[in-house]
Amino acid sequence: MTAPVRLGPSFWRVWTAATVSELGSGLTYVALPLLTVTLTRDPRLVSLVGAVQTCPSCCSGCRAGRWPTRPTGGGSCGPPTSYARR
């Protein structure tokens, strides 16, 4: 049996940074509508804040997620045509 691979300090720094970032995003995702409820009791405004809060990830998430994996970068959310040319 082989010895387990030990992860270096660089991995743990990246892992800690990603964990803190995700916790902060999650807290903001919960706290912003709660703050809106304390400022106004209008359900339409609370739902509008929730919709506006998720809009950036819905609009840019597909492109931003695909961008690092494409050799040419950029483009739309369609299939990567640059892979088919090889």
C-alpha cells in the first residue's frame, strides 16, 4: 500500500480563502433579504431584492464558469467550437 499524498501549505491557503469567501457569500445571501425586511414590510420589495441579488450570478455565471476552460477564451455559453477544430 502506498503512503497518502500530503497536501502542501499552498493548498491549505487556497482552501481556507475559498471557504471564507463562500461563508461570506452565504451570509450575505441570507442577511440582505433580512435587512430588507427590517427596513420595509413590503413583500414586493423583499422579493425584488432577492431577485436582484441573484441576477449577477444568473447572468454571468455561465460565461464566467466556461471562460477558464476554453483555450481561446471569451465567447458565449454555447458548445466550445475551438475543441472541434483540432
